[in-house]
Amino acid sequence: GIFGDSNGGGFFPARLRQAGYDHVVITGKAEKPVLLFIEKGKKPAIKDAIDLWGLDTYETDEAIQKKYGPCESARIGPAGENLVRYANVFTSTKRTGVHGKTGMGCVMGSKNLKAVIVKADGRIPYANEAKAKELAKFYAEKWMGSATYGLREYGSFSLIPQNSMHTRIHNQQVHINAEQLEAYDVTRLVENYKTGQKACYCCPVACTQMLEVKDGPYKGEAADKVEFGHYTNMGPLIGIFDYPQLFHISNLANRMGFDCITFGWIVAMMMECYQRGIITKEDTGGVELNWGDVTLIEELIKKISYREGIGALLADSMPMILKKLKPEAADYGFHIKGLSFSYNCTQAVAMSLAS
């Protein structure tokens, strides 16, 4: 019910500027699924996208690349199509960008807009080229120093040891213990799972970690967009203490195209209410909401994305869900202005207020 704002990095915004646009404003609603096609030097066009409707965010990009050639796209998955209130917009191919929070993917879905495609390259004119190059050199040297070592080596997972024992689990009921924190050791992350890294357009840091599970039930599963937000909200908050399990459910959420942070807080609220007997299997349609059940979480991701069963309830915002539960549930459903906390709401107060 308020203005939404989201940032995702990647290559899409640079390509949009190379095409000659600072902003794109989209109004109205298409009668059927469409995409907006923007190519440098040509008039923008609205094209049919019925063949893309129903594809997940990665399948959509693969189909776009095959049909339109090398390009960058801003796209939604099934969550956006089915109006999950916290659906994301995914952008770029070279380095996936995720525009999370505030439900921008839901807005695109409500317009039957599956994607915005940009084909462009080339230089962007400077207002002061000499000064721009001077600043670029200055910041590149800063960014390649020790200040960004943690981001280059571990990505946003470098925040795990920074938060350390401040991290709280099971909907923030208690602090994480040493054994649980050890399961998310970042040195082991790099040694066992890292295969490379990616950067946003012209960024020397390359903080996006490319990860792959080498053995076990999720052997071969690769992830190129799992961040600290996935860890803290789809990990300890809901009782997951295992990297491969975290990669698996994070990948699935990314493919479906919804916000991992909001999802984590909603599921954590439901799990604590189930733990305390505020809701029962009668309220969940027979689903047992137990902490750390990765099979359950996988099922919930799919149900939410298609608004099936209990997913129809959990696809809404936290305030909307709480209105449909017993009044006692409100004590366990945390949000600010309808948005879930990006970080531990007792540790980073200012971040919590801004959400």
C-alpha cells in the first residue's frame, strides 16, 4: 500500500542507459501476456509473451536469449504471474540481479508484463570525461584494497561471521549456538562449494559467488545468486543449518521469483504459531510446520508460487496474513509498514526501521 523501491545491480540498468533511456514508466494492463522490447536506435515495441508465461525466471531468460539473441532482461517468474505479494523482478544474464522487497514482480504480473528486454551496447557520453576517469581510478584502487577483501572472497556471506552469535533462530526466539554457526563457516563455504565469482557491470569487486554442491543428495546443484539474505532468512530463521539445503531452497525460490526475506519471516511466524498451538493442522490443510524441514519448505515454495492450498494464504503480505489468523498470532508476525526486516531487528535497528 506504499511506494515500492528496489535495487538489483547486474547489467540491465547499464544496457538501458546505453539504449538511451534514464527511466521507463509503464502504465495500464495488457489483455494477455506481453513483453516490452527496447533496442538501441529503434522504437520500443510491445510483443506477445504467451510462450514465456509459466516459465521460471531462469527458463524465461534462456528462452529470451534463444529467441531475441544476446540481451538483458527484467523478468518475473510464476510468483509474479500469480500475484504473490512479495514477488521479485529478476534481471540480467551475465550477473543475475534481484529486485526484492515491496513486490515489484507482483506489479509486473498484475499488468501481464512478463519481461522488459534491452538490446544495446556502446559508450555513454560523459559530462566531464576527465573527472569521471579520475574518480573511477580512485575508487577502483579503494575497492581492490583490503576493505573489500571479504566481499571478493565470500560475497555477502562475509556478514555471517560479522553477525556471529548475534544471529537469532526460530523466528528470533533464541540466539544461534556454536554448533549451528559452525555449519555456516565461510571458510568451508569457499573450500567446498565456490567455483568462481561474477561482477555487476564494470565492477572490480565481483562479490557474487558461484557455488556448486559436490556430493550428497544435492550433488551438481549450482547457485549463482545466493546471498546473506537467503542465509539469514531461509537458514537459521526457519531452522536450516546446512549449506547444500540452503542452496537448494534458495535456488527454488529464485526460480519461482519471490523475495527470500519476506518468505523467511512469514514461514518463521507460521512455524512459531504452530509450535505454540496458535494454529494447528486444521488451519494449515494438514501440513505440519516443523522447524528445519527442508522437504516442507520446498513444498511451501511451490504452493506459494502457484497460490495452492496453504500457499494461497502465505502468498500475501504479513499484515494480510495476520488478519486471517487468530489475534494471538500478531505477537509473532514481525514487520514494519508491511515489510519484513532485512536484518536481525534487534541488532541493526536503523536497517530494521528502513527495512
